[in-house]
Amino acid sequence: MKELRRIGVAINDDLLGKFDKLIAGRGYTNRSEAFRDLIRNEMVQEAWKSADSEVFGTVTLVYDHHTRLIMDKLTELQHQYHSAVLSSLHVHLDHDNCLEVILVRGKAPLVQKLSNALIAAKGVKHGRLTVTASGHDLP
Ligand code: NI
């Protein structure tokens, strides 16, 4: 681990109080770790805005597998963007509904395009892209 440097942050009581409450609710035991995570999160968001960044993420989909052609459509999209798909997990939630989590990787615009297409597929009830990064650019 790299050496840590101490910095001073000027912040008003109201904002600090709210921040402490927020991070306590999320299970942080100290402010420093919470600040570091906030900064890293901003760096990941920034990487996703850059066309050249190699990014990682997960696309979570919930759909009714009885919807006409939905399975074909989701498979077709993953083959179309096969270089961006690392793996997928399918869980049969109940008689009708499926949960699918697709692990994606690649240049941000390509991964975003794939994710948008999957989420917009007819019959997907809920879809969400969770963005992250490889970690090697995150000190
Ligand atoms: Ni299923």
C-alpha cells in the first residue's frame, strides 16, 4: 500500500453532519475510507465518459421468458457484441420471470451500446447497468 498523506478539508457543520450520517448508514467506520471511495467512484464515472477507457460492468435484466422472441433477441445481441461479453448468469426466479446478469468489458461506448440494447429489448421489465473499472488505475 502506498504511503498515505493527510489533508485538511474545510466543510461546514451541516454538510459534515449529513455526510457522517450517510457514511455511518453505509457502514463506514471512518471518514477517510469514505472520502477515498467517493473519489474512486468519480474516477470510474469519468472513465465511462472517455471513449478510450477499458471499462467493466454488469448488466442486470429481469424479464418474462414467455415474451415472444425475447430469449432469441438477448442471445443475438450478446453474439453481436461478443467481444464485450465475458460471462452471464441466468436464474429462473419463478414460473415466468428470469434474472440475468451479464458481465461486460470493453471500450466504454461499445459496452454502453450493448447495455442500452439489452435493457431496451422488448419484454425486459427492469434493466440496469452497473459500472466499474479494472482497478489498476484506481490508487
Ligand atoms: Ni429463466
